[in-house]
Amino acid sequence: MKPFESFLAPHLEDYMTYRIGLGYARHPQRDNLLAFDKYLRKHNVTWNQLQPSFFLKLRGQISKHPNTVNEILLDTRSFFRFLVRKGLMDQNPLKDIPRLPKRHCVPFVFSEIQIQVLIETVRKNIRKKEKFYLLDRGITMAMIMLARCGMRINEPLHLERGHYRKQERTVYIERSKFRKDRLIPMPQGVFDELERYLALRKIWCPRDQNPYLLAGRGQTAIRDQDVRFAFHRAVGQMGLCCDKQVIGNVSFGYPVPHSLRHSFAINTLNRIKARGQCPQNALPVLAAYMGHRKYQYTGAYLKVKDARHRTGLLEFIKSRAVVK
């Protein structure tokens, strides 16, 4: 764990110990405070400089992304409230420092057809050599779970054998983001694919002792960089590579593995709407399935209807920028 190194290091560590004692997670607050700590060291800051004017300058320099700046300011403000309560400062220097205008993010969205082509492309890239074949099959299985179950990239990779319940056709995801556990049913296609993978693994490695559901090299899990490499290779072969674009206060993302999670949510809500049901009513169930802490977070996916809508929105904003 990276230590704090500025003149405020002892107080930052005390604050983190206090937070953890209350039951809060270590991250991402520590990461934001490490960014603040790094800024203090870079500019040789002392106690006397911790004035509102200093934090206005910090706000414009500490990061290029306004959302990141706001997160750092939020956690730093909380840290200084802690110092005020301890009597180390008379008042919080960030009390009246306003947040930057939020940058809205529009994720890359795969259509249902594109997801199917992506999976088939990853499957075609499986290497036939014996030392790679089973690993590549596991990577393909992980990709299918990302696309068809809306998992975060680390979730299928951290599954152990005991987390898979064949009779129930479910997997138990333990201590994921927000320290949430959840038991999710697998779609029939995912279940069938997983059964074929496990049967093949049993034939090829009858004495296999790897504890993970998707086996990596030796006794380890599949590495997330292996999944990312397979993903980006397939996206390139499909001709879908593009750069991140920032227009005004709107950021349009490029394809990353997490885009499959976004796409799963958006396409699921579209299927619900196509059945004549209200997507808004389905949000609590979908939120529980995806492991969101609040179903309002899942509601953010209602802002983008589908892949075509995202492309149209990007072109519209571009045209408005040119007109201006």
C-alpha cells in the first residue's frame, strides 16, 4: 500500500484509520487523498499555504478531468473537517470552494448484433496449440460472462469452483465493488457454454487442482490483461476502434471491456420496453442483478437508448459545435 509522503502524512494516515474504523472501504478515498498528497509534495506546500486561494489553484491543476477534480475536492474537504474536529485547524479552507461543472460521460454501446459478432471473433482467435487452447477458451468464457451477465471484468476471473452452483444454474459473486455479494442466475446460453468449457477442462486436465472456475496458467486465475488483449484485438478486427472524444462537457467513451456491462444494461432495458413493459419499473431488479448499490445508478443507463442513439447523439453534438 502506497504511503502518504507530504507534511500532512501522519494526519492523512490518522484520518484513513478513523474512516476504516467506521466501516468505510479504503478505496477510492485513499487514492484521491494520495493525489492531494502528491500535489502537496510537488509544490512544497506548508501549513501557512493552506488557504482558499491555494485550493482554487489546486482545483485547476490537479487533474484534467473535472469529475476527478470534484472527487478529490470532496475527499480532501472531508479530511479537513476531520482536522477541524481535532482542533488542528480553526476552519475548513475548502468550505466555500465550488465544484467544477460536471462532465457527462456517454459510454460506448454495443448493439446486440455487435456483441454476438464480438464473441464469435474472440472464439475464432482461440489458439489451437495445446498450451494455449484451454486458456483461450477460459478467456472466451469470461468475455461471454461480461457480455451476457453484465459482470465487471474482475468478477468472472475471481470466481472459484465453489461459487458455481450447477443445479441452480447460478454463480455467487463475493465481495465485489461496494463489498456487495450477490447470487445471479445465468442465461441458458451462458450456462451451456460454461458446461462445455468445464467438460473440456476435465478431459484435458483430469488432475487439475486450479481452484478458479476459469483457469489461468498453473494454479492462478486468468489475468484481466489477457481478457483486455482479447477484447481489443477483436474490436480492432471488427473495425470498431475509435478514440475517446470530449465535446464541451460531454465525453464519449471508446470501446473497453466495461462497455459490455453498459451494453448489457441498455439492451436489457430495451428488451423490456419492446415487451410493452416499463423499463423504470425493472430498475430495482436489474440493479440487484448487476450489483449496484442504488438502483438510481442503474437508471443512468436510460439516458442512452442504444448503439444507434449514441452515434446519433455524438454526430448531433459535433454539428452543434461546428455551428458555434
